[in-house]
Amino acid sequence: MERHGDEVELTTTEARAGGRPRSMKTVLLVSLALVVAIFAVIFFVGMGSTDNAEPDSVVKGQETPAA
């Protein structure tokens, strides 16, 4: 830390109040990858379990009136 009159000049580490550990970036990237993987599994399992039913507005055996 250096003082120049009323101004204080800090180094990058001093201004940050510590170091920048690489483990934080690793934790963020791994957790992001896990979230994406879990959502992908949920999405594809959900798509596989649909039975492609007809919409609720269509009733079997009834025709829609001609417009």
C-alpha cells in the first residue's frame, strides 16, 4: 500500500483482500455441469414417459363442426 497525498494505491491482491483460489472456479464449473446433466436427465425421462395423447379438446368419435 502506497500513499500519494490523500490517495491510497493498492496492489490487486490487497484490493481483493486475498488471493484468487482456482478451487472456486473448479467448484463452480463442476456444479454447473452437474445441474445441466440433471436437467437433461429429467427432460429426456419426462419426454420418454409421455403417451402422445390427443389434446383435451378432441373427443374420440365426435367430429368438429366445419367452419
